[in-house]
Amino acid sequence: MPILRRLLCACLLLAAAAAMAEPIVVHYPRAESIDDERGEYGLALLELALAKSGGSYRVELSPTRMQQNRALVELQSGSGRIDIVGTMTSAEREEALLPVRIPMTRGLIGWRIGLVRADHKDLLRDVRTIDDLKRYTTAQGHDWPDLQILRHSGLKVHPVAVYSGLFGMLNAGRIDWAPRSANEIWAEAARHPELAIDPYIVVHYPTADYFFVNRSNPALAEAVRTGLEAALADGSFEQLFYLHYGRLLRNARFEHRLVIHLPNPLLTPQTPLNRKELWFTLDDLKRYP
């Protein structure tokens, strides 16, 4: 009997050790549409952060595709279907959810280049000020913080219900242009040959996209923060950023564009604007010609 008891205890210990070794599954929302590449970098950055966090994690995409607002609703509900979302911040989102205040794309999401119809490629050629831009209509997702940011500066912005509707409205002539982030616009233009990339201006407003978790899950937020800080320290964060966006930034030719700066009324006082290493600037391009 003692031998059987010892064998049983050994089996229980082995089972407990195996259970402890099982990675924690972290559910991340699948992109809104099959040709939507916006989530690829966020997924890669999340996997990098969790790999450097010191814990054992495995990221799984949600079985169904999700619009941004649905993913945030699922995250806030604590249903377990979504554990973390990477998206642009706002005061409202930071109050409802727990943000990891390290900008995922180093603020690049606030550098906006115009998408226009191919037969109106010179539409914005004579734009010099924000007042000039007010002559033209645009659109943004109804639940995107950009909608409020652009409207705050007096631009005429129509809400769209779904991401793909933005391009349909532009192609149909219901809006004049669509400001898209420098890390998104090239893939979007490639998918829509009837549209073109404006070569004249870039609109910039300070903003950040963060990883957000449910407020009841501070352990996951801390793991992601720890991993991101480690990736910043060893250079792998910057390496991943330029692996994904270096060519796109060179294509943007910012040095030949007029920069129009807009304020962002949605930023909170906790935004780490004083940590210069977290933010993309035009001077960075000199290091990555």
C-alpha cells in the first residue's frame, strides 16, 4: 500500500506540474475583413511582448471576425471571448478599460495621408492650412476616436458603420478624401486601384494605439507592459516596427509633404508624451534611410 500511495502522489505531482506548464491562452480579435491587414503588426507585437514577459502565454485569434466596437464590447463584458485589444486610445476607452500606455505604433497612427479617387489625384495640391481642408468632406468609422479629433478641428466628417464602407463612399463620390494612417494606406490603395494616394500633405495629431485589457485582469496588463519594456530595452520593439513599416515610411516621402498639425482633445494627462523613445518622429527617418 505505501508503494501505491507513493505512486499516486507522484502521479498527482506530475499532473500538477504539467498543468502549471500549460501556457495561458490570450484571445485577440480577428481582423474585421479577410483583406484587412491592420491587425498583423498588433498580433506580432503582442506575441513579442508576451514572449519577453517572463510568463507562459499563447495567443489565439477569435474564431469570428470582429469590428472594432464589437471587440471592445466583448473585452469590457469580461465574457472571456476577447482578452486584449490593440486600438487607438481616448479618455473614454481609458476609463472603461485598462490601458498599457506604451504606443504600439509609436504614434504613427496619428500621421494621416489622404486617400483620394484616382481621377482626383491633385485634389489637395493647393491645401496649405486646416481651413483649406475644411472645404473637403471626409469620413471615419463611427466608433473611431479620429472622428471626434477631425471634427474638433472643424472638418466635415461623415461616420461609416463598417471599415469597408469608407472606400465605397470615396469611390462613389460621397466624400472627397479619406485620411488614412501612414501604416495603413499603402495596403488599402493596393486593394482599391480606383483610388490613389495624395502626394502633397500629411495631417498629424498626437495619438497612440495601446493594448487594452479588462480592468479585472491587471496581471495580463502587467505582463504585456513588462514584455514591451523589455522589447524597448533590447531593441526588438524598434526592429519589429521598422520591419513592418520601414518601407512604407520611405514611400511616404514625408520630407516632400506639407505637415498640417491638429490638436487631439481625447488625450489623457497620463499619455507618456515625455518619453521620447516611445514616439516616431521625422528625425527617425534619418537613421533608417
